[in-house]
Amino acid sequence: MNYSELQLRLSPDYTDILTAELAELGYESFVETDEGLNAYIIEAAFNEQAVQELIGKYAAQTAIAYEVNSLEKRNWNAEWERSYEPIEVGVGPESSVRVRASFHTSESTGGSGPFRYDIVIDPKMSFGTGHHETTAMMLEQQLGLDFEGKAVLDVGSGTGILAILAAKMGARDVLAFDIEEWAVENARENAELNDCPQVKVFMGTIANVDPASQYEIILANINRNVLLAEIPTYTHLLTENGHLVVSGFYEQDAADIEQKAVEAGLVMTKRLITNQWTSLSFYKR
């Protein structure tokens, strides 16, 4: 499977909003550059007209130039991985997590440590290392929940980072899925790296999850459109007193997400905002 790399030259002030817009168009991963932003999408899904329309939408506000490259199936963010630095989420030894690559040792990563949870993630082609605001906020939301002995569902798992933290926090069973075969393979590899046998990963969508199954915690870091379409299904799969944590959308879309969740019978319990990206946590009464 080949990928298209969209290289955008634009003002840093517009990086976040273009990332959000491109995510809505199906772009899967993003790398900020000195000139702007690189975005990646399956080549078959690339639509140059959609790119031109998006750039035209902001033409009156800022100058945006672009070029497109075709990439063979490979670890196309390898250069980014070489500069991959560990990240830390949370405060204090009892409520913090460090995310690092396998080529970092726990002794060489430095940081403020110690950490209660140490997660090793080799991202390859998958989204989710903790560096993006949405992933970091999901991790922070997770640190505030009790996973001990719980059944967890991770929707659109990417690298498996959220599922792995759930397992490390004591989850009994963690079911994760993604629509991309390479993401599923990556998540399985990362689960093994972190010695998390309770994490099971399959390729598919929410439609492939047994509708009779029940989960005490559901994690969904995807995008606005998928969340709006699937929140009723998440609510059906959620146990009474269960928690739904979502992210992957811009602050301006939070009201729509909250309204859909409330209509489904959920109560919002926590909101996090970082650089206009948002994460919401809900509770099922």
C-alpha cells in the first residue's frame, strides 16, 4: 500500500487548524516541519481537488503552498522517529506515565521521573505516540480513571498506546481495533513489547464488535465525524456507571460532541483543551 505525502508551506499559526481539517479528510499522521506541515494519507484516498478547496478556504487569511509526493509502503516517518524524544504525562510518581521508544533505555531517557507507568512505543506507520495533543490528553484522562479489573474497548487504536496504558493500570481485558492492517500489526507488537497479554487487537470497525458485549471504559481518539456517528453505539456497549473518553477533534466541535453524548444518555465529567484540540470524558448513569 502506497502513501501520499502532502507537504504544506504555511504560517505556524495555521498548523493546528490545517491538521484538524486534513484529519477530517482522512489524513492519518502529521509531522510539523520548519516550513509548515507534512500530512500522510493512503494514496488511493488522496484527492487533490479537496486539498485545493481546503487551501482556497484560507486563501484570504494566509498564504499556503503545497506539493505532493508518492511514497512506497515503508516507515515513512523514520526521520521523525530518529528524533523521537520520550514524553511525560501527569504529575508525581503515583499518577504519571512516560512514553518512550524501544531504543531508549529507562536510564537514558532522563526527565523528571520516577514514573508509575513506563510505556514503550515503536510507532512505525501508526498514529499515537503521546506527542500529539489528542493522544497526550487521552493519556491524562486515563490517569484519572480506575481501570483495575475493568473491561476496556479502544476504538481506532493506532499504535495501541491507550490500550497498553489501560492494561498497565490493571484492566482485566482490553479489546482494541483499527481499520488498517499495519496499525493492527503495530499495536500487537507494542502490546508484546510492554508485556500486556490482556490486550487483543483486531482489524475492523465498531460494527465488528459484538453488540451484546459490555465495557466499563471505552476510549476513542478518532475524529469528529466518526464520533458523532458512533457515540450512540459506544453508549450501548458501555456498562452502567461506565466511562467514555473521546478526543481527536477541535475545540469548536466540542459542543456537537457533547450534545450527541448527552442525547445518548451520558453526562460530561471532564474537559481538557490543548492548543485548541479537545478531549471530553463522559459517565453513563
